[in-house]
Amino acid sequence: MHRIAVLDDYQSVAAQFCDWSTVPGPVQVVEFHDSVAGEDALAARLEPFDVVVAMRERTEFRRGLLERLPNLRLLVTTGMRNAALDVAAAHELGITVCGTGASAEATVELTWGLILATLRHIPREDASMRAGGWQQTLGGDLAGARLGVVGLGRLGSRVATIGQAFGMDVVAWSQNLTDERAAEVGVRRVERDELFATSDVVTVHLLLSRRTRGLVGADDLGRMKPTAVLVNTSRGPIVQEQALLDALHEGRIAGAGLDVHDTEPLPRDHPLRSAPRTVLTPHLGYVTRGTFEVFYREVVEDVAAWVAGAPVRVLQP
């Protein structure tokens, strides 16, 4: 019998999307609805399982943990890229690592939800209405404003296109962005200083790496207009957290819409939870029914193929 652990099923929905009857032979599936921090606790929880299903980067699998899971033979992640997995160590230990397809559209859509909610103060006005109030804020405009896209890859390009549909002037910057690539998307490449100094909305769409960790700091935030907002749906550590908190508390930017955080789940007493002019979501970018249908269907396909000795979607180190 194969014992399968499905991790970090926060909404208790994995069972709705997984048809484990397609896996050859008997299986025992356990869904875990919470996150466990610390190598000791994770090793104790996962030791009995030979198959583990990871939801994106919610749980880290570094060499130290993998070495403490002698029964583990298959590690499946949703998506085909997961910075929380030490894929090279897994291969060395004889653990197959595979992934699934994914869609970028859900994160693009949430980005615009955060932009609108932050600029138009939607959460605050909703709370005011429920408390009996009426018209507490003055919102910003999109038409005629400048959208600064930091990172013009697959997601950033889609965000830029939607910005143009709103009638925005769209500019972009990243370390490797060329004028030619920007022109392909129909936007203009500018230097980093100009993007932060002139944009009314700055939105971050970069992969987290050694080069991008802490990339957006106090200098960048200090260049932003006091009427501008920052939105981050990529990874929390790309933006220096304390620098952002300082800018918000000192009123140097108009607001921030954040779906990603340095520590996830965000601790209950974290200062971001009480920071002014923020719209916070709990890393919902990919958390949609359509995305989960793809994730979990292909998770089961991967497990079934592995059990049957058929090819699987192997992640390379």
C-alpha cells in the first residue's frame, strides 16, 4: 500500500479535486490542513509516507529534512517550479520529484484586484458601510496614470496589457529587460529610478532569487510619489519588509497591496497586520478553483504514472 500525504490543504478542498481511484493498487491518503514549521516536526509527521504532495512553496524540503524521510520515494509539487524544494538533494537520495501544469491568469487577475482595492480603498469603505458610514476616502484614478511594472515576464506582460486597457501609460524595468522586449509588449523600458519616481502604481513580477531578494528597498520607496501605491503578488522577500513598513507608517506612499509575505502564514502579531493603508491577502494568487482543478488532477496523474512505472513530469535540479 502506498501512503500519500497531501500537505497544506488550508481550505480542506484537496479531496474534492483528487480521484485517487485511478492510482493502481491500494493507497492511503492523509490530507493535512495546517502548516508545520521546523524540521523535527515535519520529519515526525512525514516519516511514514512514501509519497508527499506539496502545494507550491508552503513547505520547504531541504536536504536535512529529506535525509530524515527514509520512506519517501515520490515528491510531487503543484507547478513545475518550486524554490522551496532541494531537487538536487532529492535526486541524490533516490527521490523522484515531479510537478504539474499551472496557469498564470489567476495571479494576474488578483494583481488587478489588489491594485483597485488599494487605490480605491475598497476594504476601508466596505467596513465603513457596514458600520453605518458613508464616503470616507478619496480614490486614485487609473486612466491617464502611469503603471510601473517591475519584471516583464509571463505575468508582468499580462498585467501590462491590462493596464493599457485601463488607459494607463505603462513602463517597465528589470535587470535584464531590453528596449526590444518591452516594445514587443507595447510598453516602454525606463531606468529603475524613473519607474519608481514617476509611476502611480508600481507592481512587482519577478522570480525570487539571490539577485532579487531585497531588491526593492528604502531608496526605491523613497523615490515614489506620496500618492503612489505598491503591489506585490510575486514573493514577499523581493521587497524589504521594514523599509515598506517605515514608508507606510510615515505616509511616504499612499498604500500597498500585498499577497505575499516574508513569513507565510503571516504570524498573528505581525506588524503588517496593523500597518496603515494596506490591503492584505494570504497568498491567494494561484488559489482558484480552476487552478486547483489543474493542480490536483495532474498530481493524481503523476502519482498514478509513478506507481505504474510510466513517465512522469520530472523536475530537474
